[in-house]
Amino acid sequence: MKKWNLMLGAAIATGLLLATASIAMSNISAQPGGGNGQGPGMMNENSEKPSVQYALNNKYHDYKGGVFKVRTGGGSHVAPLTIFSPNHAEIKVGETVFFYNPSKVSEPHTVTIFLDNTTFADFATPFLVDNQTSITPAIPGLNADPVVMPGPSGKSVIVGVNSRSMMPTIMDSAGKVMYLQPNGNYTVTGTEKYINSGWIWPNGLAPEGLPLIDSFSLTFSKAGTYNYMCVIHPWMSGDVVVK
């Protein structure tokens, strides 16, 4: 059992390493002299200062015809932004928030609402498969191999990307899971345990073989405050206030 727990921990750590790499890249780009292309007096849009956040909320405020647009990320290869702009939206019941990724570099983000930590979905997780299962890359010639380890009961453990993290996913109050089409539009009832946009990529920049998701729309049918975050960059957060 101890050996199995260690292997399971190693599998989960694989997903965390992916997040760590992304965090490191973002931190380097935000450091002074780190190639962020921001000279004296220029606003660092990754800054957490309230004054900068307030300025960004005003700069990117786009609310017309009952649709509030929110940028998920932004920037270019010299300074990818890990921030929602605006990170605060106030709308009326029946109106929509449209999330899109304007980045110039292939950097994904998610818009994720979850009830509590029990419905958090890691983007890499271990799965049990029969030892007879043959696993090969879907793209011929790809320099890739799955992480496979011995598992319990004569089965193997394979680490894979969690569909409930990568794809637009809804979990209702009873725990029933429903997948939306890429770039889905969902009407929020306020009773859901989990709402996820999937990985939102800049238009035309999704890696080969991954879902072509570049937007996500939520129409809110119940008043309240809805907090969301990006599970790839967990410091990215925002809220929607529905009146």
C-alpha cells in the first residue's frame, strides 16, 4: 500500500510540474529586466496593486447589449499576462459574460467555478488501465510516451490529462456531469457544483490535437456573486456580480 501511495503521488506530481513550469515562465517575464518590454512609467499589467487593477478594469471594460466581455490573459511572448481583464463584472439577471483569450502566444487559461475543493479538477491525474491495453501516440512520429506505472490488482497506472479540466464541463447539484461543445454557451442556474470552460487558447494557436477552444460564454439566470479562477494559473481570479 505504501508503494502504491508513493506511485500515486508521483503521478499527481506530474500535473503539478506542468503548472510549476508555467508559473516559472510567467514569473521570469514579470521580473525587472526580464524582457517584459516595459520601460519607466509604463504600467505592468501583471501588477497586483489595486490602482493597476482598477486601471485595467476601466481600460478593458466592454459591456454592450447585455454582454460583458472579459479577457483571459493577454500579452505576447515577451510578457504573457496571467490576469483577467476586467476581473470584476456587474451584470443583470439574464445577461451574459463572454470570455476570450487575446494573447499573442499559445498560452491557455480556464474559467472555472467550483463549489468547494471536492469538485476541483486537476489537469493531470492517474487512471487505471488493463495491462493488455496498447497506448500509442495519436500523432505518428510524435516524440511522446505516456507515464505508465505498476498499479493494484494486476493493472497499470497511466497519467493522463483530465477531460473535466481540458473540456467545457458542467457538474450539476446531483453530481451529474455534462460536456459542452467547444466554445460553449451555458446558462448558469446557481446550483451547479462545477463549471469549467476548458482550456481557452488564443484563436488559431491551440496545439495540434487539442480541442479548438477560444471562448466561453455564461448566461446567468440567478442573482448572486460568482467567483471564478484559472486552474492552470491559480492566482488568476475574478468575479461576476449578478443583480
